[in-house]
Amino acid sequence: MKITRMSVVFDTDDLEAESSFWAEITGGTVERDDDWHSLSVDGEQRLAFQLAPDHVPPRWPDGEPQQIHLDLVVDDIRSAHDEVMAAGARLLKRADDLDAAEGFQVYADPSGHPFCLCWE
């Protein structure tokens, strides 16, 4: 089997909010169709978003089992935190020590999908 492309696809009830959030965070561009948006970064498709009018956000950490999440390794957690919050993220779990050599914080995107900002 030869796989020519793989995409992580987020279900969402608000295509514009979801794809715009991830475009802002990644510096990518969005190609829009009626029920599907694709996000490209540096000319490569990286994420996709499917309209799901009945989408119910995962509830982390006490709800249904987590379905999927992204880990984004950043070089400056404080500025990355400010950027994702300004773009519309919601902080779910704060790190104990932002000055530790490594760690992570957990956020939710506009549709409620969890993702982590990590540093090493």
C-alpha cells in the first residue's frame, strides 16, 4: 500500500472559526469549500476540517475518552500561550512551572478539541 497523503481531520460545527484558528496558529492558509476546509502550511496540506452540524466537543479530562490531540512543541511557552489565547483557545490545564526544562499546557481550540503546547 502506498499512502500519498494523510490528513488529520477535525469535525466542527463552525468551519470558519476552526480553520481560521489553526491557520493563525500555524501560519497556514485555508482553502474553503461548503462543508470542508483544508489547511496548508508551506505549500503542504497539514489539517482538514469537516462540517459536522451535530458536533459535540470532547470534554477533557473528565468526559468521554479523548479522541485525538495535537502536541505542538514551541520555543517560548509564554509567547505561544499569548498567541493561542488571542486566537481563541481556552486553557484547560496550566503547567506547574513554566520555567521547568520541559513541560506542557493543555488547551482547547474553538470547537473544543484539546491540544498541548509543549517545551523541551
